[in-house]
Amino acid sequence: MYLSRYLKIYPHRQEPDYHLFYSTKKASIILLHESTLKSLNDGGLSPSDKDTLSELGFLVHDLNKEKEEMLSFFDEINKRKKFNAVLVMNLDCNLGCRYCYEGGMKGKFYMSSETADLLIDFIQSHCLADGKAVHLDFYGGEPLLSLNLIKSISEKLRSSTEKRGLSYTFNLVTNGTLLTGKIAEELASLGLQSAKITVDGPRENHDRFRPFKTGSGSFDTIIRNLKETCSLIDIQIGGNYTRENYRDFPRLLDYLFKEGLTPEKVYIVKFDPVTKTGGALPDFREGCESINEPWLFEANIFLREEIMKRGFHTPKIVPTTCMIELNDDIVVNFDGTIYKCPGLIGWKGFEIGDVTTGIKDYKESYNLNVWKKQECLNCEYLPLCFGGCRYMKLLRDGKIDGVDCRKPYLDATLEAFIKQDIKYRLKADQP
């Protein structure tokens, strides 16, 4: 047997006789004693140890077969019976964020009830007829400015799916200012599971970057709504930081504790850098262009540590699946135009159809097989990257003609992330 290609081995400084093994393919972690590693290299590993290491993804019978399995990674996922769509309900908003990702695209553009009905017809004919469950992410602009249409869509799809013995669920990606407890309770009865809400650090920073259009701060309104909704639905708190302010974000975590928004009441906390975007406001120049910018290495390690040491939950480091590669994942703009990535809404040449005519072939426009080359297939980080972010590649270079390689970032951060998981997650699992 052979060591997997998709494997990282790190020294274990506290116990020099041990090595830390991490499978990027299965996200499994194990400490192996030097003697076990020697037995592995000498061919003297016991059958039970071989079975354990194989199950965890560290050993394989055939390296070429393992590479072939990675080529079909998304084929297996695409066999699932679930349809996911991001619905852009509008391009309007009640906030005036300094770094608005939609920038010049924003305006009084709303999905009409006619377009919503065409969308429902599309889902019924393309998904429910094939026995697929339905999950939607309502997005904007600010989706709750289209609250009545969200309720209408959900009532109709909930009825249609129940008649076929299928499920209908949805999430919200919202700024949180309109998500009161009353609205959350009403939407939960229609299938709402969670809401992702952006809070950009402590009050003074958040209100600077995410004020209401009137100029007044939105922080206190969002915190009040978080308190009202956290017992009704899963709350995911996100936040967008810059090079200048990321060290202030732990103060938000302490404030959440003070206000009773403790880890058991918050489903996920994850902070991400503000990125430069095609729609961003022209006077905003603080966003990053690549995950490989060196300052992000330290920032992400620091913020993840601060989140975890306070007991909040944050995503594990696991194989990454981009919706572009998933057959049944789409983005529907307010006018019914279909895309494969929320970041590419409104970009000419990246439309893949609409809710009336259906979906056309998009392999070439989205460069679907960009990671299926030897350089990527031989990379130990492939399961955590799969060619990176096409959107970021497009922003930097003006076209998707290659991968958005994340090797520098993972070289600099993965070991720290794994050790954070050992330190905090394993500790939490102990009786």
C-alpha cells in the first residue's frame, strides 16, 4: 500500500516521536508514532493498522486509481437528489455599505411575481419531477425588502414538495436589520432554517462600513434582531474585515457574549476579507485581490483562533465544493436570468439561460475542467481547492483561463488550522 497523494505530514513539536497526519481528501487527523511510520515504510504494518489508515484516507492501494477517483469527485456529489438555488430577490438595499459588492448594479430592481411563477414552474418541471428536494438561499440586495414574494414562493414550493413526499427548506443571506423575531417565526413555519448576517466587527467599525442609507448606524438594530431570532433559527454571523481593522474583530465576539449571544445560541461565526469586486464603489480601495496576499495568512489564523478559543463554532477545514461544479446548483437573478456563481451576476457572457428557456451548456464559459490537469491532480491540496475561485481569477486577469491556485495560502495556514481544531474541537469533545 502507498501513502495517499492528498496528505500532509507535520512535525508534532510537543511530542517529537510523533507525526501529525492530515488527509485533505477526508479531513481526517491522526498522530502516528515514529515506529508506526517506520513499519509503514518497511512493509511491516499490521492488517488492522492498514485498515484504519486506509479508512481515514492515509493509505491507498493504487496511486493512479486514487487520482482517477479525484477526477470523478463531483460525479458522486452530482448523484444526490437535491436542487439548490440562490435567488436574487432584488438589487435594492436599506444600507449604504462602503464596499458594496453590487456597487453600480444596485437600484430599484425587484423580482416580479410573474418571474417568481416562472421560477416555480422551472423547479417543478426540472427538479420535482425528478424527485429532488429543494433548498433555496434568498439573496439580494436585501432579500427581506421582498418579504411578501419570499413568503409566496415558499408557500407554493412547500405545497408542491409535500405533495410529492419531498422537502423544501430555505436560508436567508441578509443584513439583519429587517429580520425581527416575528418575521423569523413566520418564515420558520414556511421552511426557513438559518440566516447569514454580516456584522463587521465592533459597533464603531460596523457602523462606519455598514450604515443605513440615512448615515445612521445599523449595529444596534442588528444585535437586537439577533437576540430575537437566535432561538428560532440557526444564526450564522459573518463579517468582512480589511488589513487595517481585522484585529478589532475579537471585540465583537466579547460583545456578543456580554449581550447573551453565546456560542450555544450562534450556529457559525466566520470572518472573511473584503475583496475587490467588479461592482464595488470606486472610492473603496481596501479590498484584497487574492487569498494568497501574505497579510491574510496571519489575519485568518488570528481570527479563527479568537473565534474558537471563545467557544464559538467555525467551519472545519474540509474538501471544498464550488457550486459551479455542481449540476443542480444555480443562481437566479431578479429578472429570471440564470448564472452559476453569485459573484458573476450581471457579467456579460456568464448567463447560462433563464427560467423560461432553461439552461444551456456552460462548460466553456465557466472553464469547468480547469483543475483537471496533472499539476492540480498531483497537488496534495487539490481537495481543498479544486482550482480555487474562478470569480477572483476573473477579477484579477479579466478572464478565466487558468486556476486560482491557493497553494501559498495553504502552505502558510493549514498546519495552524489543523492544530486549532485539535486544540479546541477535541477538547470540547472530551467528557
